[in-house]
Amino acid sequence: MKTKLHIFKVVAKHLSFTKAAEQLFISQPAVSKSIKNLEEEYKTTFFTRKRNSIELTAEGKSFLLYVNRILAVFSEMEEQFLHKKDVFPEVIELGVSTTLSNYIIPKIIAKFRVQFPQTKFKIISDNSAHIEDFILNEEIDFGITEGSISNTKLHFEKFIKDEIVLVTNVNNNLFKKGSITMETLQEIPIIEREKGSGTRTIIDAFLLQNNIKKLNSVVSLNSTEAIKNYLYHSDHYALLSINAIHNDLVHNKLKIIDIKDLSIERWFYFIKRTGFQSKTVDYLENFIRQNYNF
């Protein structure tokens, strides 16, 4: 039952069987079957199926409230009874790429230390290449990066998919339809990350694949936070990680402008040395998976 409820929660979050399957590392038919079984068991319809999308029904929205409460209780039970004897090192060192270290990992580590207050963390925030070097040189054992999965000495395992989106000040009403073409993308004033950043590398690669030689870059800044602070006071635009702007969307500071026929996606990976075994790393990886969107 817990597994089916978790699948329901992920589908409800993404409103997509495909995206839920990607996050859960199971097939799309398995996701669909699980939802169908739940609907049959509770004799109701939780999702309205449309041609290219799904929506929660009123019953589905009500059911989600119960699911969140039930899964929270399951999590508390497991933390209280299954892991109460777990012993961790006094200090855990973890290498994390910049986007994750700024916007996702801190809240997870804060929750971890509620359960294990004796464990301290040293988070190394750097680009993916440097974190890979730290792991290969055995300076650290574990990291999360925008892995290229090309080095056989390293083991990569998918964590979460990220999307790079075009954002601007919420009061910028130039494109009232909320979308632009790739031709317009090349004309609008863009605030860019500096060369060498992981986000910039991903963007440049996708632009090259779509035969876009360059953007109309008017300012280059060395951090996502600097770019967001610029956008708060400007009607310019920037390509940023969806994970980096979540709070800005919630608090109505920034908004997303859709780019027709262009989707910029990447995966973040858990990374360790090939063959490296550690119960601490295994538990930490599982904890991060379960709590990154708590």
C-alpha cells in the first residue's frame, strides 16, 4: 500500500505518468497500473485523462491530502523504529554541484540532523568535474553532480531530472501569451552565467544542437542568486534551473516564459567510486531520495 500511495503522490505532483515513471525508475505501464488499482480499490476516479495530459479530480485532490498525511506517518515510524540504532560517522563530507548545494541539499541535511544530531556535515560545493576529482582522489566518498557517466572508475546513479527554463520579472508583460519562439529568444536581452559553470555548459550544448550560435547576452554574472537579484529589478531574461526559482514562483517574484520547440533538461546523479561500498553512503542516498521534495 505504501508503494502505491507514493506512486500516486509522484503522479499528482507531475500530473504526468511519464515523468512519474522517470522519477521512480519504473515503467510507465507500472505507474498506470498502480493508479488504476487504487481507483478500483477506492471505487472512484482520481485523474481525468485528456489527450496529452492528466488532471486531478476533486476526489483526487481530497485523496492526496490523506496520502500526504499517511506517508508522513510511515516516514516517522521508519525513522523511529527502523533506523533508531543507525550509527553514522562524526562528520560526513559530501560533494555537491552548485545548484543542488544552494537550493536542495541544505533542507535535506537539516532534516537528517533532526534525526541524527550527533552527525556533522561538510558540504563541498563545486562544479561537477572538481567533485569527480575529489572522489577519484579519495578526498571524499560520495557526491551529487551533473554527471557525464563517461568515467568507468566512477559509478553514476540517476537522482532527479532538472529543467532549465526562461524566466523574467513577474511584472514583465511583454509576451502576454507566456511563450516565445527560438528566433525571439536570440533577440531578447539575456543575463548569463559565467563560462565554466555547469548550467552555462548545458545551455550552450542545447543551443548548439538547435543551431543557435549565440544569445543577446547583456550581462554575465557568476551565480544564480546574482542573476535572480538582477531580474527582480529588470525586465531582462535568464535561463535558470527550475529548482533554483521554486520559491520565486511561489512568492510571485519571477515567472516562466515558454520557449516553443525547445526543452533544456539534464539529470543530476549520485556518484561514488566504482565498487565502493558503504552502509552510510547507501542510507544517505536513500534518505536524500525520499526527502528532496518533502
